[in-house]
Amino acid sequence: MLSLNGEWTLYYAPETGETRTDPEWLRSHGEKIAAQVPGNVELDLFRAGREPDPFYGENIYRFRPYEFFCWQFERDFEAPEGAEGQEMVFEGLNCFADVYLNERLIGCTHNAFLRHSFDVTDALRKGKNHLTVRIRSAVNEARKMTPPALSSTHESGAEFPMLRMPPSSFGWDIMARFPSAGIWRDVYLQAKKSTGIDDAYYATKALDENGNATIRLRYWWHTDDPMLCGYSVRVHGVCGESVFDAEKVSGFTDGRMDIAVPGAKLWWPKGYGEQNLYTVTLSLVKDGRVLDTREERIGIRRAEIEHRLEPGDRGEFRVIVNGCPILCKGSNWVPLDAFHSRDASRLKAAHDLLEDAQCNIIRCWGGNVYEDHAFFSLCDERGMLVWQDFAMACASYSQSADFCAEIEHEAEQVIKKLRNHPSILLWAGDNEVDEGLVAQGFASEQNRYNALTREVLPRAVRMHDPYRYYLPSSPFIPEHMERYEVPEQHNWGARAYFKDDFYKHSTAHFISECGYHGCPSPLSLREFIPAEDLNHWKGSDVWDTHNTDYIPFGRRGYNRITLMEDQVRILFGTVPQDVETFAKLSQISQAEAKKFFIERTRIKKWRRTGIIWWNMIDGWPQISDAVVDYYYRKKLAYYYIRRVQQKTAVMMDELRDWSHDVILGNDSREDFRVRWQVKDGENGKTLLEGETLSPANRNVRLGSIRETAGEQKLYLLTWETEGKTYGNHYISGFPHYDAEKMLNWVQIISGLPEPFDWES
């Protein structure tokens, strides 16, 4: 394989009526700068000094004219020796591209999510070759399309539902508008094998109570041999001392086999067991000689979703792995960067945050790109279940035959690429499309006419990953049900006080989105907001730009700065005027809210079966619900979440009948002896203590603490198990709280076991 990453030359010019599509035209009429691949054109313009930092201040608006430009990437390369039978592979091209090799058109693309490969055998020369990638304006391409009357969006303009590009790149309440162009993932030249393995699909077909498993293998291969004689496939799998082998004659270029694995080492979600992974080698053999091999890491596990669509407590949405119910706690995964060529460089640090915070589930939100194998491999290794949306979000999409065919092709490629990762729990048709149609005033029965999520995508999952669960939409709203009746919900509401009735009495069994605002640290704010604007967040264009409003298009119906300020006012009765104090109080508000949402889920187990809160980390500098900002600075909520997501946790319930119940939660398959203690946070007096057996996967009530309604107190909770001590806290009473007193309490809270240094 020959990598073609690195430095390229970039030509660019506005698309006008005089623009020609042949490569030579841009070379003579366009501007010329150096470019990086993988990359995005905005970053190339910044590096070349043509434009300022796109993330600073209001610089984003300087990039609006480039939405109407065309772009041409070029480079030379030397063909490798013996270069017959070659293909050019682009792992990510955004988006409407014509690819030329030695001025010969070898292929065209119109989908940024997909891998594209082109046969270049006839176009490739010995020695020096010239590669050209001409990319047209996606916005201009969308102008040529006529959306149906139903087509609309909750966020951004009407362009993105017609295009196969990341929806969030057209502007969102969590992402900047950069409808970018570029070669955003790797590009390389590789040899085509005359005989080789094309694909393999591994699934756990059966698993009994003794851990004996049956793996279903489907395989595909090709050859230019005119006679399919003497071929077989051989499988060898190993995980520690567990080994399996199988071989089968292959009389055709595809086949299947069922492989018995006695006493299999199972893959478990974090907290519930080990993440055992088998290294499996599939070999294609002819007359005893190995012609090709394919190696993968798979996990043996059975994952099910118990999903019953009835209102209130009669409904259900519960995750079961290897026969064990899993209490899910984790984060929504949103774009790592507004410029997706930088995703790979941010992946490890972002994923480490999830690991540290003890997440056992991640929801890959439908407004994003599809993550690459590196992301899913980390989830496999760390025991994080993945809820994978297909890349559609917050819009009504075309139902035309052509668009349906495009989505089906996209889904097939994505499913085939990722399906062997044991971390993938389910495929979801989209994000909030069902909910959005209801919000437009259509009856929920209209959702059944969505051919994409009711016909196309379930067919793709059924055909290519039949052992996994498919959810039509998140949330899935069938006929005659409302958004807050279904068992799986996005709990946003008015985003008022985090202990109001909406949150306390949610009817959700599984909360797949729920967030609360928190101001970034002033250290981070100074990196993207000019000094003169720092203390003027209300009504400020620069703050609203990072709100995220795209001001030239008009402000959205709600303002996150106002929401954040109101949330501070709810808790403290006043809003400070200096950014340092404001940021601290905002982060306290967010931290207490996120902690409350997770604790309500754990305390109400199994009435609640999971929460995927919104969200871990920002993809650009902004004001948001994220608990870690774009610069990796942790907000207070991060530390609170890490404490309450441990597999054992001592928590305090809300006041009822003069007292708070103290609850010990165990989200694992093991029993533990736990020593625990509850103290008054100010005078250190011990209020309750004891040693208790914490039964596997259950909650136990440890006792109760009497309190007068409205009394504002700090309680410190500690517990010791398996030789390690943990801490948590609870703040009682009703707003308003004294800001200075609360800040002092945070200092006390930070000193609990596993102390932290709050940066704000």
C-alpha cells in the first residue's frame, strides 16, 4: 500500500457561470496554496495566512463566501514497482468530487460518509503520476435539487437533508457552520489481489447458561481461477487459553459455518465482567496452500433489547447482555471537531475521558460522521456498548427512490465495515426525525410512512447484520403515542430547575439524551472570545456566535446564554456580572443537574434502565452542555459524574415523609461487602454508618436521615469496597442557595476520596 497523505497543492475559485469543470481551468484561474491531506479547506486557508483562525471571535462568518467555491487538490507520486492491478482508495472525500489520474477521469463521488475505491490499472503509469481531485460546492449542488414539501430541518438551513454530508457541518446548536470540502480521511494506492478474501461476518448465534457458544461465520472471497476446485476456508480463534479451530471445503465464493466454542470467554460491558476478545484468523486455502488471510478481533456475547411500546410503567426499554440486565450509564458522542480531518488526532484523549468517567455505553449521534475502526476498537477493549445512529438527524428527509437507494447503499457499506465489533449494541435509524414530524403538527401515525427508517434501513440491517437490534428512530414514536409517552426518550423539556417535575417524574424508562448547560472555564473562554467581550455575555454577538447561533441567518428560537443565565438565577437568586464567578456558578448548576439525572436513574433501577447524558466533550469552542470543553478543560460536572458512575455508589434520595433514604447501588454481577458512612458536611458529625452486603445488580436501602423540608445542608457520603474508598455528596433544600456558601461546599466536596482540582 502506498499512502498519498501529506502535502498537496490546492487551487480554488468561486463557482460562476464561467467556471469550467476541466482540471486545467482552475490551475489557470484559481488561487494556489499548499494543502494537507487528510484535511479541510478552511484549515488550509488558515495555514496559508489567507484567513484567520476560524474558531476565534466571529471569524466563522469570513468563511461563508467559500461555501460557493470549487476546490482542486493535486499531487505527484511515483508508482510502486510491479504496479499492475491497482486501485485508488479514498476513505473520506467531501463531497462532490471528480477524480483524475494523469488527466483521465477515474471516478466521481457524492457521499462524504463512504469509502470510495477506483480501479486505476489502465490509468497508472510507470514512474511519475499526477493525481487531481476536483471538488464542487456542495451548497451549489443542493441548489440544483428541489426538496419535497415535507422536507424541513430543526436546525440550520434546508441544504443538508438533500446531501450526504455530516448534518452538523451546516450549523447546529452544538456545532459551527462549516460545510467544508476536503480529502478528510486517508488516501492510498493498493494492489488488487487476483485471489483473496473479501469479507467475513462473525455473530454469536447461540449461548447457553454454561457459557457454551456457537459462532455463525459468513465469508466471501474471489478468484480469477476459472475452476473453483480444491478451495477451503480455515478458521483459528484464540483468547487466552480458549482456542477454537474449524475448516470447511468451499465449493463457491461464499459460504457459512457454525463453530462451537465450549466454555467461551465472554465479552461484557464495563462493570459487568471482562472484555474478552478473540483474535480470529480466517484463511483461504487451495490444495493445502494458504492464499490469503484476514485477521479480526471479535467478542462472543449475546445482546438483546427488551422493548415494549406502552405508555408509562407498562412500557420497557432494557439492555440485556449474556442474559444479564445492564444498567446503562454513558454519554452521547458528538463530532470531535468541526473539521473532521482532525477527529483522529482527538480520539484517544476524548475516549480516555469516557473510560475515566466509567461510561459503559456511548450513543453515536446521527448528526455526526460514522467513526472509524479506531473508535470501535477502543469501545471493544473498554467495554463500552455503542448505540449507533445512521447519519440522519433533526430533519425530514426525501423519500424518493434515488435517495432511498443512496441511503441503502450507505447503510450497507457502514454495516459491513463495523458489524464485527462486539461493542455495537444496536443500529438506530436516525436522531429525532420521528419527534420532529410530530413537532411539525403531524400525527405520529405519519412516522410509519418514513420509508427510510421503516423499510430501507431495517432491510439493510436484516440483510447484513441480522443478529443485531434495529430501532427505527431515537426516540421511536409509533402511531398514537407522544414523545414523552414512549419508554425511550430525549428528556430536554424547558431546561428549567433540574429538580422540577419534568425531571423528577419523567416517564422514561431509558433516557437517551438529557443535558444541562455549563459555562466553560474563563481560561478557555479567553482562547476564543476577545478580552473586551468576556464580561458581556448577554446580547453579545460574539458570545451568541459560540452559543451556537449563525447570526447572518438569524438567531434560533432559544438562546443558550439566556438559558445558562436563568439556570444560575434559579439556583442562586442572582447572576454575577464578572465572568469568573459566573462560570463557577454555572458549572455548579450543571454539575448538580447532571449528577441528579444519573442518580435518579440509579435510584429508580429497574424502573429506569439507563441514561445517556449529553455530552462529554465539545467539537469546537462553545457554550454547551458538554462537561469537558474543546480544550480538554474539565468542568465541575465531569468530576461529579465520575463519582456517581462507579459500579458501586452510595446515594441519597429526595426528601419524602421527613427523610432522605440512603441507597447503595451495585451495577455489576458481583456481590460486595461495603463499609459506608454519611456525615454532615460542615461539622463532620457521623449521621449513619455501617457495613452491608451489596448484592449483584441490585440496590439496597441503608437507612434514612430525618430533615425538615427546605433545610439546606451538605452531606458527605463515603464507602469502601475491594480495598478502595469512594466518595459522593448530596445537597438538600430548595433554591436559592448562597453563592459563597456553595463555593465553600464545593471545596469540601473536592476533598472527598479521589479528590480533584477544579480549574474554573
